[in-house]
Amino acid sequence: MPKAVVFDAYGTLFDVQGLSQVCEDLFPSRGATLSELWRRKQLEYTWLLALMGQYQDFWTITRLALHHASGTLKLPLDAGQQERLMQGFLTLPAYPEVPVVLPRLSSRYPLAILSNGSEEMLGKVVQHNRLQNYFTHLLSAESTRTYKPSPKVYDLAIRAFFAVPEKIVFVSSNGWDVAGARAFGFKVAWCNRWSLAPETHTSEPDWTLESLEELESLPL
Amino acid sequence: MPKAVVFDAYGTLFDVQGLSQVCEDLFPSRGATLSELWRRKQLEYTWLLALMGQYQDFWTITRLALHHASGTLKLPLDAGQQERLMQGFLTLPAYPEVPVVLPRLSSRYPLAILSNGSEEMLGKVVQHNRLQNYFTHLLSAESTRTYKPSPKVYDLAIRAFFAVPEKIVFVSSNGWDVAGARAFGFKVAWCNRWSLAPETHTSEPDWTLESLEELESLPL
């Protein structure tokens, strides 16, 4: 029996494709392209800065990534548009099964979020979706001044639950995060929402799901 | 006057788009898509593994990235096809201006390559293009067991030339590498071959070029 079930946030609980609608409203027919590049650069900048031994908080990185994406696509943003897109990150919708699965799962295990998002960003998106009662911890990479997949970030869950890694079930839709968590020693469920090919740079996850609903019937 | 001019390899001296032709021969009309995803995953895996505190050599990473890309695009590769694509990395063509610029530049400054490529990969692609006489050093990330943009890799140039960072001119076409080298303290020339928007996660390069030919007239 696991000591806790720990979720990644963006793409796992909260629908990052929700951003493409905000982008689409501002730039008709370019929404998906802008939101996809924005998200990709956001991830890249976390990895690159961490590897450079430098740190910027996740809100700043999100803004820098947006600047790069709008520059690349030649879609200039005024201050109001930029703010509207940034706010989109604080009001991402949860995936439809999330409000169904979390109440049931939280009656069986302590639940937490472990995310690259800043404490403030996590708090806001959780509140926006009225999910705060289901989690015992919102663990942000912020306190480590680095980002997943650094072991320093996964270690936050170890310290929060006084557990060895194999007693934590970690759930993520992001293949790179699944790989990092697996290498760290967690039991890992990959919620492969987008039917992607597995990442090949580390061992495979313990379970592969199509939706978080399957978590309830796993032999955790 | 710089103590050395140090070049990135892939995308800077050697045309990684050369891979798309090999891919295109195997998978007509899918060559550019396959080679682009392959290259992107190759970079991602270097950053992710380094951040996870793990190491795989660059040849292995290149192969793992190819597996993922072919899986993602549902373009299965038999052993012979895989080998042909991997060999493509050892026989990438130099950009057209390279054999013109290097002889002139090497008469003024010591030149080196500093690359994520393994020693063997670098040696082969340099020999294939008959450029070995222009470089005093081929510096591979291999000995550091991590990858650019880690400062440990850029530091190889410091040790090779007994120089402070600001006495090294570093030349790269890869925005993420330009950012890492700039943060390390090198003087940096970004050869922006593809007219990309600048990366925004660190300060700007000292110079931005359209082709390596412009190096000759820079006030280095």
C-alpha cells in the first residue's frame, strides 16, 4: 500500500490545451500553434536554466517562453494580451475526470501535487478548480530552485511523506516527467492522454493509463 | 584579441538538415518531419538525462532519440535502415562556407570544436569533411559525463586554452547553446542561419551573424 499518491499538475490534472482556446481568441487559426510552442519553450527553459545552474521562477519562465513564442510566430502581443494569456495559466480547467476521481482516491490515500509550477501558480489553479480539499500537500519545485526531472524536486515528496521512493505512486501525463520519476525510484503511472510513443531514455513506467479514472482499479 | 575561437559542431559547422535527405530517401515525404523530431529528441534527452543526474553517451542518445521519433511517427525501422540513418550523423556535410572560412580564420587564431558529440562522432564528421588540420582541439562533452549547457562542458575550453571565459569567442547556431555560452561568460557569436527569434532566458549574444563568413570581419 503506497504512503501517498502524488500528481503532476500541468497536462496531468489541468488541461494545458485550455490555453489554445485563449490563444485562438486572440489569434484566430494560430491558437494551437502558439500554445504548443509556448508550452514547449516553457519546459525547455526550465531544463536549460537548471542545467546552466541558473534559476528563474516558473512564472517568469512562463512569461519568457511566451515572449519567445510570440516572437517566433510573429504574433506581437500588447501588454493586455500578454496578461490575458498569462492569467490563462492560473485558470486552466481540470480534466473532466479529475473532480470525479480525486474524492474517491483521497478517501483511500493521502494525495499531493508535485509540480514545476510556483507555489502561487499552483495554489491559484487548484483553488480555481475547487480541488484544495483533496490534497494534503501542494509541493512546488520553487523551494529547490531547480526543476523536474532533477532528483531534488522529486525528493520533496519523500520529505513530505517520510516515505522511501517505492512507497510513492507518482502520476504524470508528461513522458519526460514519467522518466524522471521512474529513474528517481517512484512507482509511476503514465496517464498517456495523447497516445504518445514512450520516451526511450529510461525504463518504462509501472502502469500506462488512458485516463485518471483507471487509477482506482490499479493494484497500487 | 581572443585566445581561441571555439565552434559548436552540429547545426553550426555541420548541416544537420543533411539528415532529412537520408530520412526522405527511406520515407518519401516524411523526411523533414522525421529528421526534425529526431534532432529535437536528441537534444531533449541530453538535457533531461543530465538534469536527472544520469549519463548516456551521445551515440546512444542519438539512437534512443531515433527510436522515439520513429515510434511517434509510426515509421518502423529495420536494423539496416536504422544503421543507415545513424551513419548519416557521421557523414553530415559541412555548410558551404565552412571550408572557405576555416583556413583563413585558423591563420589568425587557434580554432577548436566544443560539442555534445562523442569523441568518435566528432572525429569522424571532421575527417569526413577533411577539416582536421584547422583545429587544435576537438573538445567533446564525453569526458564531463554531462552535456551543454552545463558549465562543466564549456569549462573544457577554459582548460584547453588556459584562458578566462571572456577571451574565448564561441560560435554556435543553436540558440540554447548561445544562451548557455553567454551565461558561462564567453564572448558569443550567434550564427542565426534560420532567422529564428532570439531565446529569452538569458542575455543576448555579442554578435548575430547570418553566415560564418561574417566572422572574418568581426572586431573579435
